Amino acid sequence: MKTMASPSLNIFTILLILLSSNAEADEVKGGYWYYDSGLDPSHIDATHFTHLFCAFAKLDSTTNQLTLPSTSFSTFTQTVQQNNPSVKTLLSIGGGGEGSSPFPAMANNSTSRQAFIGSSIQVARSNNFHGLDLDWEYPSSDTDKTNLGLLLNEWRAAIAQEASSSGNTPLLLSAAVAGSNQITDLQYYPAEEITNNMDWVNVMVYDLFVPDGAGSTQPPAPLYNPTGLFSGDQGINGSWINQLGVPPNKLAIGLPFYGYAWTLVDANDHGLFAPGTGAGSIPSGDSVPVYSDIRSFINNDGAQSVYNSTYVTDYCYSGTTWVGYDDTQSVSAKVNYAKELGLIGYFAWQIGGDDDNWTLSKTASDAWES
Ligand SMILES: *[C@@H]1O[C@H](CO)[C@@H](O)[C@H](O)[C@H]1NC(C)=O
Ligand SMILES: *[C@@H]1O[C@H](CO)[C@@H](O)[C@H](O)[C@H]1NC(C)=O
Ligand SMILES: *[C@@H]1O[C@H](CO)[C@@H](O)[C@H](O)[C@H]1NC(C)=O
Ligand SMILES: *[C@@H]1O[C@H](CO)[C@@H](O)[C@H](O)[C@H]1NC(C)=O
Ligand SMILES: *[C@@H]1O[C@H](CO)[C@@H](O)[C@H](O)[C@H]1NC(C)=O
């Protein structure tokens, strides 16, 4: 090698760069599309994203095969690539609630793991996805941790093998993971196998404080928390980087495109941590309103909005209704934090919550590029 002439070196280097930029993600401006959100894939402005997650495929607990809930999954990639031919798509598997219930049993047995892995690769390829995204909410025992580690080792090996035998670029492999011990015990994630096998993980640093049983208003997804309680920073830097030891460039920070509504005790006492009586609802009727409905509460119903940079949260209120959420300033601050820490990027849950002008998606993308 040491005597190789420089023109060959240059060509070799260029080839390596081309190959590696095809095979791996070096930045993630991500967003989940949820099939039941009311947003038709043909209306997605994919120019704001490098990666779109199509959610959710279900795991059949009897066969350990994937099933797709809607025919639009099959055309998702070609549809979103119409306005951004380079956007990559990942099929997301599982999700909150019942979506994740078959995972512990599937991961517990090598026969069922192989069935799941084979099905996931076959379904991804035959529907033109560029990758797979595991949304197991949540591994919650030492057995789950061991089994998830085995699953990730075997999954990566199968993906590499499929790529070499088909000659295709390897499928991307990502996961959505909890962002706080407030949500689930993070010690049950197999950090080493995640680092070795996954392209990156999406850290869900939201839903940290919700109205259920809360006697006062709260920032639902604060980046910082001077009270010492949970925050995005604690989840990302404190837990995932410093405690679990996963490198920053394997982590993407979550941006919630929704908020939570509280009911205030007193309409004149409307700050953070003002007395509240639990969940409220905005005129659109929702207690977990998406961003576009929150903007309508502000623009059409006269709610006052406030950005608090200490916590990095927005909130708005009208009468005794109070909503904690993320607006453009919170989104920019979180994306800048991701850049400062050297994270691979960010992701939104979920893009159907953005307003008609793609305000939050554009804000996040612009902050990342700036
Ligand atoms: C995993 O398998 C072991 C024995 O092989 C069994 O005792 C355990 O209940 C299983 N756990 C799950 C979640 O299926
Ligand atoms: C693993 O699961 C398969 C079916 O998925 C079953 O036939 C087999 O008995 C299981 N093995 C163990 C050790 O539980
Ligand atoms: C992340 O944590 C490390 C170790 O505690 C600390 O030195 C660093 O300042 C933190 N970074 C940010 C952006 O808070
Ligand atoms: C954010 O809210 C807290 C709690 O009310 C307050 O102490 C702090 O001063 C606020 N930060 C800013 C920048 O207004
Ligand atoms: C979108 O942008 C247009 C032009 O700036 C503006 O008139 C409209 O109110 C915006 N819509 C929303 C939902 O913000």
C-alpha cells in the first residue's frame, strides 16, 4: 500500500466514500408517518427529511411473521420519493400498546427469532423499504435484555448476508428506544449489541410528564429540568451516552409534534407548575392535541403562547385550558443540542401532526443545516 501511486489512491478513496455513503446513514433528519394519522403519503413533503419511518408493521404472535395494516405501505417508498428521490424509508415494527406484546416471546427462542428476521427482511425488500426499525415498547427484564441482544446480533448477520448474496445495499437497522427511566428501566437495553449492530436508535425523550394524576401543569418534554427530575438532556447525555455508553453518533433525539392539555384551577394562574386538576382538552376536542390543532387553538381561539428557555418547552393557555408542547423555538433548541453533542440527528413523532406549511419539519431541518 505504501508505494501506491496517488492517482490510484484517489480513485480508491472516492470509491470507498461512495460505497460507505450508500451503505450507512451519516445524518438523520427523520420523521415517523403513522398510517392512521389522516395524512396521505402523497401529501408528505419529503424534502424536509433524510429518513421516513412507515409505522407500524405488526408481529403475528403465532407465525412470527410481519403483517402490514394498510396497502399504502407497499407504495410508500415510491410515493414519498416523488418529491425527494434520495429520502430513505424504514419499515417500523411494533409501536406502543398492543403492538409490542409479541416481542418478548418471539425473542425468547431462536426458531421464532429466525422466523421474525427472515420475514422482516423479505417484507422490507418486497415492499421497497431501505431499512427496518424495531419499536419494541419496552424490553423490561434481564431475559428481555439478553434476548434482544441475541436478536440484534442475528438480525445484523442476516442483513449482511442478504446484502452480499443479493448484491443490494444492506438494509438499515434502527430502533425506537425509551428516553427516560421515568418511562421504563433503561438498564434493560443491551447497549453493547445496540452499538455493534444498529445504524442508530431513536431516543423517545417525550411523554416525560403527562396530566394523569398531576396536580400541576408540567412541560411534557423538557430538554432541561433544573428541578433535577427527568429531561431530554438527562435521557440522552446522562443515560444513553454516559451511563449506557452508546456513542452520540448512534443516537437521534425525539421531537414530539403534539402536546398535552391540562385543566387549570385558576385561569389567572397559568405558568409552568401552576395548580391543575389533570387532563383538559382544546376546542378541537383532544387532550393530546397535535401541533396543527395547538396552532389553531392559538391562532383561532386566542390562546396565549409562551416559550420557556430554561426548560426548553412551549405552553399556551386560554381560560382554564393549558397545553404544554414544542413550538419552533423548542424544536430549534433541541436540534441545536443534538448538533452540539454530535448526535446523528433527530426524528419527529409524528409528521401528520405538523401544520399545513410543514412548519416544525422545516424548522428542524433548517436548524440542522445551519
Ligand atoms: C422464555 O423461555 C423460558 C424457558 O425456555 C421460559 O421459562 C420463559 O417463560 C420464556 N419467556 C417468555 C417471555 O416467553
Ligand atoms: C421455539 O418456538 C418454536 C415455534 O416457534 C417451538 O416449536 C419450539 O418448541 C420453541 N422452543 C423452545 C425451546 O421453547
Ligand atoms: C454531557 O455529559 C458530559 C459528562 O457529564 C458533560 O461533560 C457534558 O458537558 C455534557 N454535555 C452537554 C451538552 O450537556
Ligand atoms: C421558566 O419557568 C420557570 C418556572 O416557572 C421559571 O422559574 C423560569 O424563570 C422560566 N424561565 C424563563 C427564561 O422565563
Ligand atoms: C401557511 O403559510 C401561508 C403563507 O405564509 C399562511 O397564509 C397560512 O396561514 C399558513 N398556514 C398555517 C396553517 O400556518
